Amino acid sequence: MQYIDTHAHFDLCVDEGAGTETDLIAGLETSGITRAVHVSIDVGGFYRAHEFAVRHRDRGIVFTLGIHPSSPAGKKELDAIERYTEKVMNSEEASLLFGIGETGLDYYRMRRPKDEQQNSFEHQIHLALKHHLPVIVHSRDASDDSLAILKRYAPVRGIMHCFSEGADYAKKFLDLGMYLSFAGNVSYKAAITLQESASHVPADRLLLETDAPFLTPVPLRGKKNKPEYVIHTYRFVAALRGISENELCDQILTNFHALMHDSNQSRFRRQP
Ligand SMILES: [Zn+2]
């Protein structure tokens, strides 16, 4: 079986003491994880993310460029993400850049003013569309505004990361073209509505992730999360959907490749 972690912060895992970089990479291999997406959250992390993916490209690591809704996103930062994206897309390492994000809206923490978050989100959607890349969306206590913004650009090819809403919102995001990615919190006992969403998402729009070092899945809840723990979320969701883990692995591999393939196709079509 081949597992994928579609959303992890390897740098934060190291900083939070979940393991060294070498441990984390070795853990992928022993657990059968053949692909992982390292997600950046601020301009300061771009270079580190890029270099990390270059170092471990033969281990299936790809990376993203994004400014999280809790990170500063003034003109300086928005110019920086645009420049860095151009630079990577025009380099030999373009295929290591998986997408733009995580971006989005976080009205729960509200670390940045609403208008700054919204402006940054739109800017990053534009950037993703311009380069034919998927957009990775973080939305917390902000589903209606996230939907409204995405709707202006629909259909949008992207991922609702750590999807945490019920079936009604699931349908609305799916209608806009988004994939839904579930993290370890889907396995928590109280997460009944979320489990309902995860059991009903169409098979071809489902993804799984750790969001490590956060949201450690059952039965390891309480420990610092790391990408290799994604296998517990696979196990849980396979049981929830009444399918074998093998079938789920195949499906998610197909979905992930479809997302990557679509961006490569569009990039290719852009060539003269
Ligand atoms: Zn994240």
C-alpha cells in the first residue's frame, strides 16, 4: 500500500520536537508513505520549504508556497510570494511546487484583520490560477466568506485542507470544484458531523492529511503529530466508508495524481 500525506509542516514538526528531519524522512519510508506535501505558512519559510523539497525529491516530497491567514500579508509579503513563485516556476524545480497555500480565512484566531486576510486570500487564488496550480485553503469559522470568495473564481482546483464542516458545507465546496482533505481530528470521538462528511464525500474528491505537528489521530492523540501517523487516519476513514485500506490508498493516490496531472497538463498547454 502507498500512503500520501497531502498536508504537513515538516519544519514545525522539527521545531516542536516531533523528530529530526532525518527521523521524519526515515519514518515515511518505514510506514509506506510515498508522497508528502510540505506546506509553507509565511514568506520566511519559502526558502526552507523549497530546499527541503529539493533535498528529498527522491522520497516523494513536494512543497507549497503560501501565506497563512494568521501570517502578515501586506504588500511586501504579497510581492514576495509572487516573485518566489515566478522564480520556481521558471526553474528546473517547477515540478516540485505542488500548489499555492495554505491561504484562506481564520476568524477563530483572528490574528490578522479580516480585510487583510481576504485580500491575501484573493491574491493567492489569482496567483494559483495564473500558474495553473491547486490552491490549498485553510478556513476556520469562516465558511460563508471562504465560499463567497472561491465562488468568484469557480471552478477552482484546490483543496479544503483539514476540512471540519458537516455535509451541507461539504456539498457547497465540492460544487465549486474543491477536493476535501481530512486530518486526524476526523477520528475524534465527538467529531460526529465531520465523520458524516468523510463518509459521504465522493471517492474521487477525497484526500487525507496529518497537518502535522497538529491534530494527532486516535490512537496516538496527545503525542506530537508527524507525517507517518497519517496511516491511522487512513485506517479510520476506510472503516468509516466500509472499504478496505488498500482500496482507499489506491483512490487517494489516483486523486492526488489527478490534481498534479491537471496542473502539469495546463502548464504544458501554456507552452508555445
Ligand atoms: Zn496546515
